[in-house]
Amino acid sequence: MTGPGRRVRKLLPPLWVPALLLVVLLPLTGALPAEDARSLAALTGPVLGFVVLLTVVSELCAGAGLFDAVADGAARLARGRAWVLWLLVAGAAATCTVVLSLDTTAVLLTPAVVAVARRLDRDPLPLALTVLALANTASLLLPVSNLTNLMAAPSFDGGYLGVMAAPALAVLAVVLLALAALHASALRGRYAVPARRAAADPVLLRVAAVVVLLMGAGFAAELPVLPVALGATAVLGVATAWRRAPLPVPVRELVPWRTVVVTAGLFVVVGTWHAHGLTELLAPLVGTGDDAGSLAQVAAVGATSANAVNNLPAYLALAPTVTGDDARLAALLVGVNAGPLITPWASLATLLWLQQYRRHTFSAPAGLVRRVVAQGVVVAPLAVAAGVLALAAAG
């Protein structure tokens, strides 16, 4: 039976349609002045281009079986110990987020983890919730881990990694401890070690693994991200064609154009608000100092804004109020990256995770969103506090 809510959704256009109209009309009508539009394009254009390349890389890695191999390898390496499996999944989620971005972790690692849990006859939700939390909170270490980092990286006088390494590691350590406590009951017991699953194409799998390792090394060395991602895309594309491997999605879906259009729409809307005084309106909320209390204020405003609207517009709206001070900019990143765990719409990764979990468990448990919120209410404040304290100590 079709309910009224479903009928209304069918009548509404896809989200990318109004987003595209905003991208075109706001600059065209002068609501977003030409100079501001050019500055916004210079800031966000390379970021969106990187999103496209990294999505293609991630999909080609999925087609090579890399994510399934990681999850399956973790199940065998843990040798039947549930807590070791959890630790290995957490490590995989953190690594995937750092190197391939939080959205990749939510979209491509979640199904692999769910599939492994089902093979082991274990509840997939604790492992999947761990993936969700780390998809967001592990996204501080490298610029490529999160779109907000990519936009912020050029503004750091001391270099991105030099400023963000301490808070990123502090957040990760505290989040792992919090998740271990929250899911302690699910970490007990043992399971039957599964047999090794043969890769569909071992050669392509090895190529994908090497490409990801080299790409991660390039990102860690702070090489220009676009050429590194372009090189990885080219190598994986050639290898996939050479091995005649089937693509995991249709060619038209390899490029996430809908996501790019919607994200560009958010950027243009916030840019227009800035042109009409948004910075002056927000400045009193974040203060001006760089002591521990002031950094906590910046991070708290960032986390609250992200949970209220979404972390991308929250970052864009608040960034001009902190640019020019590395510690304050870092505090904002802590807030908008580690804080958006409470509401389902706070980050795109959470929305994507919900979609993937429901799709691959076939019958998601009642209260799934409530479980997500309950975990976020505990983890988000601890994560943000850890990041702020690390920043204050480093300063």
C-alpha cells in the first residue's frame, strides 16, 4: 500500500534538481556577486573534482574485491575471538576513512562488514555502528579524509598535518575506548573461523591494494591531491579494463554527479549568505581567543551547527570567522568532523551508512536511528573534548 508520505515524495523532484537551479540562478541573478562566485569556485572546484576521482577509485577498489577481502581477512585473522574482530574492523574503518574518506567507509566498507557478520552468525549492528562512528571521527588526520579538511588545508600556516595530527590521534583514541565500552557485550564470545574466500581476480585485487597504499603514502606526504588521485584512477581504470573485470556499478554511476550537484548547491547557498553578512552575524558566537576555553567554544559551535544543518554548510559558514589562526581553524574542524554524530543528517556519511545498512540487512532493526543517536550522544562530546584538549596542550 502506498502511504501519503510516499506519494508526496514521488511528487517532489530529486534533490539535485533544486540544487542545480540554485547553482545557476544565485550567481546569474547577482544574489551571489561575481567576485564572490569566482572565489567560491576557486575554493570548492578542486574539492569537488577530488570527490569525483576518489569516488571512482573507491568503486574500482570495490569491484576488485578489496573491501570484501579486508573484512574477510579480519574475520580469519581474529581466529574466532569477537573482540579481536571488532578491533580489526575498527582499524580497517579508521584506515579507510583516513585514506579514502569518510563517505567511502560508509558506502563500501559497511556492506562488507555486514556480510561478514552474517556469515559468522553474529549481530552486524555493533560492527556497523563502529564503522559509522569511525567514518566520521577518524576523518581528521589527512586533508583527503573529509571535504572540510580539503577546503581548510590551504589556510594552515603550519601545514595541515603538523597542526591536526595531535587532535586527530586524541579523538581516535578516545572514540575507540568509548566504542569498546558501549559495545562491550557484543565483543564477548567466539565464532567459527570462516574458510578463506578466493578472490574473483587475485591479480586485480593486488593491484588495487598497492594503488591504495601508494595513494595513501602520497596523501600523507602532502603531495598535491588531485594529481595523486588522478594517477590512482588511471592505473585502476587500466587494470580493470586489462583484467576485463565487471564494474561494481554502471558506468554512468561511477561519477557521483548527483552528490556533486547537491554539494555545489550547498556551497553556493552558504556563499550567498556570506555575501549578505553571515560572517558578521556568526562572529560573536565563536569569540576571538585561542585559549582552551575559546577553542572549546569554537568546536562546540561547529558541532552544534553540524548537527543542526550538516557539517559541510556548517564549516563553510563558520570558516571565515576563524581563518588566520591555526588553532581556531583546527578547533572548528574538530567540531564539524568529530561532532556530527547525533542527528542522522549531520553528515552525508551517516545518511549513506543508514541507506547501506538497511539495504544489506534487508530488515533493519526497529529503532535503528535511535541506536545511531544514542551512540552519537555519548561519543560526540567525548571526541570533541579530546580534540580540543589535544589542541590546547599542543599550543
